[in-house]
Amino acid sequence: MPEEKLFFEDASEGDEAPELSLEVTRTHIVKYAGAGGDFNPIHTDEAFAKAVGLPSVFAMGLMQGGYLARMLTDWLGVGNLKRYKIRFTGQVWPGETITCRGRITRRRSADGENLVDCELAVVNQDGQSKIVGEATAVLPSRG
């Protein structure tokens, strides 16, 4: 999704971000392991994951945090993010479809900046929470 510039004058409390959804595959997990250097066997080795009592390997939390950040910056603009805070609430298993969501909860001006505060979430196809979070962005003014 290409970046669209959101201006402060066009932002309202309650506005929702365009959702970003994707099916998480083992290929995504392996590529992220290579890019991020996280080769913990609970993410990459099926036999190991099962030996420690897991049903399968699972995606790294920061991987879906990265997808959420992508949705957020595509919506609010690259470079506009002032604060980004997430908490992992569930594991993401291969084959799950995750959806990244955001909503403006507060629109304000402070210290000469036009700010929007957002609540964030990643859920799977069954609505199960995987990440909750919040962010603040500085939006440009049309003027």
C-alpha cells in the first residue's frame, strides 16, 4: 500500500486506518528470522517446538509488530511517528491470517505540534488478540 499523506485537518477522533491483512506462512517466519537474526528454534525448528510442548513453530512477536508499524506509517506517514508502544497478547501460528488495525482516539495540539493518538491491534481470523498497542503521530498541517 503506497503512503498517503494524512493532514491534521483531515483527521478526526474515531477515524480508522485502512486494515492490513495477510496469511502468515512458514516462509514469512524463515525470511524474518534471516533478516532479523532470530534463529531461536521455537520459531524455525518444528521438531524442537513440538519437543518443548508447542503445537508448531510460531512467528516472532516483532514480525507482526513490524506489519502493524507498516500499516501505521502507510496511514499516518513515514517519519511522522513520535511514539509506538506494543504488547504481545498471543502467538501467531503458520496459516493464521492476521489483521492490523488502528483508530484515532485523540486529536490535539501541544507544544506547536499537531498530534493524533491511536489505539492499535493485531487480531487473527477468529478475532483473537495477538498485539495491542498505542501510538502518537505528528501530522502536517495543510496550511
